Amino acid sequence: MWIRYVIIGAFSLSAVGMLTYQGIEIYHAFIDFFKNK
């Protein structure tokens, strides 16, 4: 049943990657917002 763990691991990695990417985008948006003030 190791295939199940591989699939769960792949989904977890992709989810973490998406969250990290969105976090960086929001972070840059905040920096731009405060710089323009």
C-alpha cells in the first residue's frame, strides 16, 4: 500500500507549495501597498 503514501505525499507537497507561493504573493502586495502610501 506504499502507493497510497506516495500519492498523499505528492498532494501534501503541492498544497504546501501553493500556500507558500500565495503567501509570497500576498507579502509582496503588502510591501507595495505600504511603499505607495
